[in-house]
Amino acid sequence: MGRFGWLKVVILLSMLAVSGARELKVKDDFPIYNHTLAMILVEYSSAVYMSDLTELFTWTCNRCDGLTEGFEMLELIVDVQHCLQAFVGVAQDLNAIVVAFRGTQEHSIQNWIEDLFWKQLDLNYPGMPDAMVHHGFYSAYHNTTIRPGVLNAVKRGKKLYGDIPVMVTGHSMGGAMASFCALDLVVNHRAENVQLMTFGQPRIGNAAFASYFSQNVPNAIRVTHEHDMVPHLPPYYTHFPQKTYHHFAREVWVYNIGLGSLVYTVEKICDNSGEDPSCSRSVSGSSISDHLTYFGVDLMAETWGSCRIVMSSHIANYSATDLRGNLVLSRNPTSSTLRRNSQTKGQSSSVL
Ligand SMILES: *[C@@H]1O[C@H](CO)[C@@H](O)[C@H](O)[C@H]1NC(C)=O
Ligand SMILES: *[C@@H]1O[C@H](CO)[C@@H](O)[C@H](O)[C@H]1NC(C)=O
Ligand SMILES: *[C@@H]1O[C@H](CO)[C@@H](O)[C@H](O)[C@H]1NC(C)=O
């Protein structure tokens, strides 16, 4: 090894020493939590609840403005059979593909939350020994029309815009589906630069799954709010850490301190265990209303208990329906706003 070879080794070692000390950064190349980004992504998670497909698809719904203005919808997927919804598009200001999920609306929110107590770890996550997940959450993403629709649209987005980041988001059960999607993009489709941010999501797997998840999707944030019940479910049994559900890192717990007019919102960045006892686990999960608003944004459908679909005939031209009545609405962005990322052109290494 020549003189410069040794120099490289010394520099590398000192970089390792520095990165070891900065424990609040993951892998050193991105901040662990970005409040501005959370404010934007929570609006996408809110919009995906809208049931008027025309307004959602044309991005004119009453939740389709504010920080999400100018969003270029690529694909809206409605699994009518299982009452699920997701969309994929490009946020010009983030220069990223955004994928947002809505879970089922079939039952009342109370019933849905009560059922969470009894969800079993009943499926071995494929390709990962010891990693167990809940079959229902897994198949809502993996075994419905949602997955092919989302993958196809992400692929199309990357073709149009280059290898830009993919930000996956969702609230509640939509957060569980978003998590499976982010992992799927990384593990099965070798997508690069995948980020996940969910709001009030339930636990989806055991400790082995959580650790596998964090290795593959290190840029993952689970925002929890005050006493929101759902992140406490299915339960974590401290006495059987190997046998129960276990959240993946990293939680950011949002809560208020103070009284009256002097109320401050704290966003606590939790440890990398996934189950930081000083975050949402330090309080009881007793609130449904804390589940339904994050950062003051409404996260629920206008009506529960119906899988209502509203669509006008003039967007029917964009839609394709399968034998079971599931819908995919697909469009290409208007050319005037098309902004291909020229630096990454031709050097994309991911399979998508
Ligand atoms: C946080 O996210 C916003 C929106 O994507 C971005 O403009 C900003 O640069 C980010 N901040 C940091 C510190 O990365
Ligand atoms: C996928 O769904 C079909 C019907 O919707 C069902 O018959 C099949 O068992 C499911 N597969 C898995 C692995 O859940
Ligand atoms: C839908 O497609 C039909 C036939 O292809 C066309 O005549 C009609 O103008 C289209 N409608 C809209 C709103 O684009």
C-alpha cells in the first residue's frame, strides 16, 4: 500500500469515529426527523381519505391545497373489494414521488380499534426467518390490487422524473400498509432513497421483524400523537419481548405541555429501540380523538361505515376496472410541469 493508500485508511477510520459519536443521525446522510416534511406528508395522508374520486384525481378536493398544492397525480388505485385506497404522484416542491395509503373504512372506528387487541402474529414475513407479522395488514398491501397499482405508478414516475426519492405515507391502517410498501420497494424492487413517515400506525410485527425493517428502511418515522390508542395496539407485552408485537424505530411523539393560552407542542424524537418507554408508552393509549387529528389536520373520512365511491363520468376515460370492480385511474402529468431530473438520467441503478 502506497503513501496515499495509508492516508485513505486514516481518513476512513477518523470518519467512522466521528459517525459513531453522532448518534442522533442515522447513517449520517439524512436528518432523522424533519418537521416541515411532516407537516406536508400529513396533508397527503389526509387527502387519501377523500371519497370523491374525481376531485381527488384532479387534485381539486378540499384537502388538496395548502402544502400539497401543485401535486401531479399519476395514479389513484381503489380496491373496491377490500375498501382500500392509495395514490401515487409527484410533489414538485419536494422533488419526490409521494405514495399515500388509506386503510379500510368498512366498520366504525371504535370496532376497528377494538379488533386491534386481538390481532395475532400469524404470518412469517417471506424471506426473513423469525420475522412475524399480522396476516391481515400484510395482505391488505400484498394481496390486493393496491400493490401492482402502486408499483406500476412508482416505476412510471421514475421513468418520467428520474431517480428521485420516494416518500411513502399513511395514517392508521394506511400507515401499516405504507410500512409494508416501503419495505417491499427496498427489498423486492431495490428502489433507492425510500423514506417512510406514518401517523398513528398500529404495530405490525414482532421484534425480529422490527429489526429487519430498520436495517432495510432506516429512514422511517412513526409519528404518534398524545394519547392516541392505535400506536399502543396490538399490545406490547413487556414480559414477553420476544413473543409480542414490537414497533420499528423511530417514533416521534407529539404532545402538548402547558395550560390555557400557554400551550406548547413538543415533538420528542425517541430512541432507536422502537419501544422507547419515555415516549407514547409513558402514557395510556386512551384516546380515539387524538388518533383522528395530527398537527391539527383531520385524518378520517367524512363518513365511516361506507365504502362510498363518487366518480363523475368525465374521468371515466382515465379509469380501468378489473373483473371484481376494482378501479385504477391513471394519467400522465401535463408536459409543462414535467421536470426530469437530468443529473440522474441514465445512471439509475435501481430496478424500478
Ligand atoms: C426538511 O424538508 C423540507 C421539505 O422537504 C426541505 O425543504 C428542508 O430542506 C428539509 N430540512 C432539512 C434540514 O433537511
Ligand atoms: C389472497 O387473496 C385471495 C382472495 O382474495 C385468497 O384466496 C388468498 O388465500 C389470499 N392469499 C394470501 C397469501 O393471503
Ligand atoms: C372520453 O373519450 C371519448 C372517446 O374516446 C371522447 O369522445 C370524450 O371526449 C372523452 N371525454 C373526456 C372528458 O375527455
